[in-house]
Amino acid sequence: MAEAADGAGLEILGFTTQAAFLIGAGMESLLTTEMLAAEDDAQRRARLAGEARRLMLPGEMGEIFKVIALGRGYHEPLAGFGTQELPL
């Protein structure tokens, strides 16, 4: 994908794991303060927390999936890419 982007004249603006992206984008605070805290049903709250863990844990999707941001001439920091930058 990075080679195709380069061939199309795009720059790689960020490349990281799904877990690092979600943490950098504020997933943890969303879960603790808004989504889970507002959920009255304990069973649903537990299911949502489990789904979030699957998205973020290293043994699950957190390290397996990667996130890449592509663009042209954009030099501002991107939310989600501040905690970890992977080499290509």
C-alpha cells in the first residue's frame, strides 16, 4: 500500500498499530468517561469493554492490524499517531 501511495504522489503521514492509534485518538477516555459510564446495563457494559479490549490488546487486533494515513502537503499533527510511529 505504501508503494502504491508513493507512486500516486502521496506522502505517508502516519503509520502505527491499531492499538496505538486508538489510544492516541482517545479511545480509553471515551470508554471510561462516556460510553461505559453512561451504560446502565452491566451485561452490555461488560460486552462493550470486551469488544474494546479485542480492538486494543496485543494478542488480539491491537498489534495485528495497522493504520496508515496518506496525504499531500499536510504537515499538521494527526490524532492517533502521536504515541507510536512504526517504520515501513
